[in-house]
Amino acid sequence: MRSRIFPCLPELQTSFLSPFFLALTFFIFFFSFFTLYSPLAQDFKFSASNQLEYSLDNNHKDIFHDWFDFIGKYDIYEAGLRYEAHQPDDFGNTFQEFSYRYFQVTTKSFQLIAGNYYAMFGRGLILRSYENRDLRLDNNLDGIKGNLNSGRFDLTVLAGSPRDGYKRINDPLQGADGKMVISKWLTMGGSFVQTDITNFGFIRLFGGNASFVFPHLDLYAEYVRKDNPSGENVEKDGEGVYLTSSFYQTGFGLTLEYKDYKRLDFTNGTLVYNNPPSLTKEHHYTLLNRNAYILNLYDEKGIQAQAVLTPQEKLSFLTNYSYTTNHQNRMIFSDIYGEAEYDYKSLATLKGGFSYMKNRQEVGLPYFLAPVFDFTYYLSGQNSIAFSLEHLWTSKYDGNLTYYDQIISIDFAHSPNISLTLTDERTTEWKTRAWSGKKNWLILSLDLALGEKHNLTMSVGSRRAGKVCSGGICTDRPALDGGEIKLLSRF
Amino acid sequence: MRNLIFRFGIILLLFVIPSLIQSDTKISSAPNFVAKDLSGTKVELKEVLKGGPVLISFWATWCKPCIKELGELQKVYKKYREKGFEILAVDVDGPRSISKVRSMVKGLGWDFPVLWDESKDIYRSYQVLGIPHTVLINTSGEIVYTHTTYRPGDEEIIKKKIEELLKKQPLPEEKQEEKSEK
């Protein structure tokens, strides 16, 4: 594959003796010695990072991901570059490219970026361009972005073409986002985005927002309208409303949210340009996230309430309620969750929680009951042992089909460098339908901090396939039956 | 397959060895940034460093070890804040959870400043690859300690590092008085 950013580069070879890897070797050693010994390094600031993930599976192809980022700074100037390789990725696609490069000038009141950049307008109802490597998602824009900030006024103007999967699409997008501080309590803003999408026609989104901040209370409201005047394949208009308020004082916090998204899907079929709040709890537990709600911007409305209470330093409670329907008032998703955590004399921590969830997006219209429990015992200042239990009952077709999934993990940690975790997952889902695969999965993971700049995680065993979700966006993660290595490095 | 293992080995050597040499001999400077706190006030790292050493902690409301670590760091903050030590908790929540940050921070009784990093500009400039991620910076703006993930007991190492920094660079008396008045 030829690089689109540097088309004169020859095809990048996969061999470690290829010109690319030799060049990379030279670059890394040059960079190391330059930052160590050169007097010029005092004025120039360089940093780099690398994220490498490799898994070797007995049943499927190997998966290899690597992201290398480099940033160079001099005074108000900054330039950056990312090389990305997937050989292959989770779905068998092979890709390698300089996928992100930019030049940036930043002063106290002004910023200009030429090249690749990310952006979010408001709370993401109009535009959200971002990267999430766990979701294998990166919809950065390639073009130009300018920001002016005078304290009371903040204006961002951008133009560029977005990335969709591994390709840059030729549907140029323009947008602007402004904010004005009206008073100590009130900030108002407006956003606008337009693009001409192949096969969908010209689409324009615009909206306004207001933010009130009082002592112990804040409110935020945003309204967005979508027009698609020339569109033949989609409805001509759509709209979205998002409201939130938070009340807080020391030891207590309450957040209430409301959403109403009607034909607000801003997409070319695969790439989604906007990502508003989904109003569902992002759980810490694997099993609770396995049936997470997937955002449907075409037709949904709902509420979420979350409260945090810390009556004393060693005791805290968290409760959450989420409820989403479509515009015919048919319930799509609901989740009632509560947890309590207690720290016993700094010797042990106990945490218990419970979730009752219904998800009508899943086959069989299931509901789920899930108790979760964590126990951590501090053996000494540096050593601790933790036990975690997640138990998820799934009931389908009004309770005719019931099974459970369970995860138990035991973790030994030696601060700051070592963690060893054994995780067992089992299911009785095989009792409810034809089943040919595994019924239980066991994986051992060793997490090592190599100095302050490197983290290495090595896992051996098997792990179940499943959804990985964040912010209402999900991706399927393949099963593992073999070994996996993850290396995070910063330079 | 052999090619991949080879490639992984080469990359491991290329990346780990030079920077292991570097980590013992070179102290890098912390990128300056300006960000808004929960009340909308602009906070600039360079200005905060004039008051004493700063610990930056990257976190999000959905990150279980981050909440655990910040709970422990709150105790560290209580102990050293009057001597000039400051924590900046940089929140990297997306639009889904950003509205819950303020109520969670107050609900859990954290006193240190929490900064928004909606577009993850600070996150990227510090080359963060996972959270929780902590960075301890001395008053000269040099990064003296970084750590990714949280294991119980990590706060003890941070305490030792802070004490070393406060011994080397004690806060002037008038600044100490200002801090204790706050």
C-alpha cells in the first residue's frame, strides 16, 4: 500500500530488515542520543510514545497493532507524526501508514493547526472527532483548524476531510463553534457544521447551547437541528435536545440528564460524525458492559440520574438509573445500579454492587440481574491481594430461557511494578441452545512496569469474545486462545 | 508468524533499551498547558508550579483504578498542600460522562483542582497511553516521576518523592502562610 500522505514513499515492507524498519532504527537511536547529548535539545522538546499489541491465537490469525507517536516542540511551534500498523487487525484487515501528522502554532489567545486534528462541538451532538484505541476508532479530520480565545469569547473554525476506517474520504466538512461568557453565571454558545456526503447529499447541522453555573448547582442545555435539503436516501430533517443539571456539596453529588434524539444520525453509512451523550452508565465490570446499550441517534429519548454519597471518609455509595425509549414510548433499555464501598481501617476494602438491566436491542429481549463484589486486602504497604466476583443472570422470553455468566478473578499486586491476575469465566448458556465452543475460559496476566516509561502486559490462556463499548459505541473483540502481549512505551 | 515474533523482538529492543538508558540520565521538561477547572477558571501549569511541586493525574469517571488512586491522593493532598504541593486532576471523560464529573468530585469529597481535557490535548502532549497516569513535576518544570496504572501502595512512593522535592525546594514562608490561609 502506498502512503497517501507521502505518496513518493515506496510500499512499506513488513520485514524487519525493510527500509522502513532500518529508518525507524536509525531514528530511535538518533532521537535517544540527540536528547541525551546535543545542546540543541535544550531548546527543542521531543517526546514519543509507542503502543504495541500482539496476540497469537491457536484458532485464528495472529493480530498485530502498533501506534508510534512523535511530538516535537520549539517555542510556540509544535509538529507531530503518527505511524500506525495493523498486520492484521481484529477483523483481518492489513494496514500501515503515517496516519496522523500536523503542524501547530499556539499563543495565549490563538491556535492554528494544519494537518490532522480532533474536535468536539458542544457535547458532541453536532460533531465529535476523536480517537479510542480500545474501540479501534479514529475519525480525525485532515485540514485546518483555528481557535481564537479572548477570555470572554472563544471561536473555533475548521475545515477538513474525515477518516473513515483506514481511509480518508473526499467529503469535505466545514464547521464553526463559538462561546461567549455573558456573566459569571452564564455562558452561551452556538455551533455549525456542513458537509456534502457522497450518496447522501448536502447535510447541515446547527445548534445552540447555554451553561449556567451557580454555587452547588449547574445546568446545561443544548438544542441541535439537522437539515438535509438535497438528500434522497435520508429524511430531510432531524433534531436533538440534551439537558443536564448537577447539584453538589461536599459529600454528595447528584446528576440528572435528559436526551431526545430524532433523526439526528449524522453519518455516511459507516462513519459517524457526531457522538452525543448516551445516558447510560459506563460500568467498571466486564459482564455489565457486555450487554451495553448502543446509541441510536435515529430514534431515542431517555433520562439518567446518578447520585454519589460519601457520609464519612471510609464509606461511599453510588446509585444510577438509566431509562431509554423510542418515540413510540417503547422501552429499549433500562438499568438500575447501586454500589457501596467501605474501607476497613486501611487494612481491607469491601465493595458490593447490584445491577438490574433490560436491553431490547439484544436478541430474545433479555433482562439481566448482576451482583458484583470486590475485596482487597492490604498485606503490607506495598503488597495487596484482591478478589473480584461478577455474576450475571440472563433471562430471555419472559424467563423461559435462563442462564448465567460468571467471572472470578484473583489479583496479587506488588507496588509499583508487578501485578499477577488469574481470571476465570464460565457460562451455562450452552444449556439454552446448540453449543460447540468453550464453556469456560481461564487467563493468567502478568503486568510489569519496566522502569517509569514502559508497561508490559503478558497474558496466556483463553478469553471469551465480546463487545467492547464506550459512550454507546461498541466494537466486537475476537476471542483469544493463546498468548497476548501489550507494550506501552514513552520516551 | 516467525517474522512477527522477530519484529516484536526487534521493536522491544529498539524501544526499551534506549529509553531505559535515558530514564536514568535525562530528566524531561513538562509541557506547559492552559485548561479550565470545574468553575471555568483558567489554570496554567507554569503559574501553579510557582507555588510548589505539582502532581498531574489523568483520570475519567468510568476508570475504576483512577477513582481508587484519587481517593488515596486526596489523603496525600491533605497532608502536603500547606507546604506548597498541588494536584491537578486532568479529566479525560467524553461527552457521555462529562456532566457527572462535578457531582462525583464533590460527592467523593476531593478538594484538589479538576481540569477539563475534552479534546485530550493535554493527554496527547504528555504521551499518555492509558489511565490512571500520574506525573510529578518539580518547581523547575521538570518531570521527576511518572507512573501508569494504580496498585495499592503506589501512593507511598509518591509521598516519598514529594517529601524529597519539598526538602530540596521548600516553599518560602510567605507562600506557606498564603496556602494555610486558603
